[in-house]
Amino acid sequence: MTKNFNVIIERDVEGWYVASVPELQGCHTQAKSLDDLMERIREAIELCLESEFLTLVEFRFNLQHIAAF
């Protein structure tokens, strides 16, 4: 089963990219580059799913819906 998550990406005044996943409460991260941010948000999603007692074996996910502000 594949699960898609919406990821909201913003850039702060200091140039950091900040990503959050509205469907997963408290799931957010930041990085200086978009490449690092994408890697980190995938890790954050995995951690959020684990904390909600969902097994990662049952869920594969893609980051297809990205809104950058």
C-alpha cells in the first residue's frame, strides 16, 4: 500500500527551508538545501508513522504533492 502525503515547504528569513506534513501532527523539519530537506522530511515521516504505531512495512509513501511558498 502506498500512501501519499502533502508537504508544505516554506523558506524563512535566514534562508532555511522548512517542511511540514499537515496530515501528521508535529511532522516537520528544516534544512539549508532542498535536497537535504527532501531526505529529512522522508525521515521525519517515517518517525511520525512509527510514533503512531503504524508499521512501515504496510505503508510506502511518495512526496508527490509539494507546495512551496
